[in-house]
Amino acid sequence: MKKALNAIANVSLIIGCCLYLFPIYIVLVNSFKNRAELYESITALPASFSFEHYARAMEKMVFLDALKNSFLVTVISIAFIVALASMCAWMLARTASKLSNAIFMIFVATMLIPFQTLMMPLMQEMSWAKNTLRLPMTDTIGGLVYMYIGFGSSMAVFLYHGFIKTIPKSLEEAAAIDGCTAFGIFWRIVFPILQPVTVTVAILDVIWIWNDYLLPSLTLISKANRTIPLSTASFFGQFTIQWNMAMAGLMLTITPVIVFYLLAQKHIIKGVASGAVK
């Protein structure tokens, strides 16, 4: 009976994995097809595996420039989010006062506000800052990074705050007795212990920032500043859609995220395991 239940569970797991991966299969096989093959059957394998559509997609997307922009936005945003949110969460967790509790609750409350309710006032404020204060907040990589830092900090502070409260204060007190400054206590003692939650924050933000379309579409105008999701949208016209090139562009879009996961897999598993022990 137990073997039969295990077999049923394994078969169910395999079926679930196949259903989960089926959309990726559709995108992959159709990225190699011509228009006739694509309209004939979307599930059949292509007659030949040619990278012609990938080359054309990269040319139309200006892929290398879009890849550079997405990479810069993602890496810089996550670096600032991790640094600023971890320091903020540490101060809030170690300061026992009503003010620190109120500030933390404000961070938590902002996580509940949908971005769609803020996007128009945000763009008005950013345009005002550009026109009045001469700050390059729109149609610039720096302005987009600034907005991502603001929108990503709340969740990061929330995650760091809960983890920091599990760290014994005695470690910090011992470092302070040895003459370590507050800056040294955080970066030498506390921050290395935060590796599990830092990995979690980085993963969530990489997936969010890399795949985000709405905020860059509102902020970036010139083609030179386009990120990968904006470049992929060029295949979807008002009257025609180049499905085979669009599928190739989508594969080019998700490939860096897959590579990131494979490279960080060891740290991801270690972070999850450490978080479970904590």
C-alpha cells in the first residue's frame, strides 16, 4: 500500500512538473518555427532548429544594449536595497521606542498599497522634479533605479527586521566592549549573519526588477534606455504580432534569469536551509 501511494505521488509530481513547464516548452519550440509551421501547430516540433529568428530578434530588440540596461538597473537597485534596508531594519529592531515601531509599521503598510494607485502621481512628481529642480528622474537609468529602491525597500526592511530579531544582542555587545563602532558592529558582525535573508531579498528583487514592464514603460522613453521587457514589447504591434520572433525574444529575456538561478543555486539552497533552522 505504501509503495502504491509513493508511486501515485511520484506520478502526480511528474505530471505537475510537466504542466508547469509546458508554457516554457511552447515558447521554446515556437521560437524556431516559421510562420507557416507556427499557425499549423503550436505544440509540434519545428522542421529544423535554426537560430535565424534569434538573430533577427536580437537585432530588432537591440539586445545587447537592452541587456546592459537591465543588468545595470537590476544590480545597482539590489545593491542599494540590500545595503539601505538591512541598516534601516537593524536600527529599527535594536531601538526600543514607539517611534521605531511606528516607522516599521509604516514600512509594512506601504507593502499593501498597489503600484497602480501610485503610478500617475509618481510620474507627475518625477516630471516636476525634472522640469523644476533639473533632476534627471525620467527617461534615465538613474531615475529608474531611484524608484526601484523606494518601492523595494519596504519588503526588504520587513524581511530583515524579522531575521535580525533572532540574532542575540550579546554578539553586538561583545563587539562594542572590544571597541568596535556601530558601523563596524553592523558590517563585521551582523551583516554576515544576514546572508540567508539577503539571498532571499536578492532573488525576489532580481525576478521582480528584471521582468518588470510597467514602471520602465512609464519612466523610459528613448530607445537607448530600454530594458529587455520594453524591447520585447516591440514584437507586439497594433495590427500584427510576429509570434516566432516574439517567442525568440522571450527566450532571450528569461535565459539570464535561468543562468542566475543555476549559478546561485548553492547559495539559494543554503539560505533556505539556514532560514529553516533559524
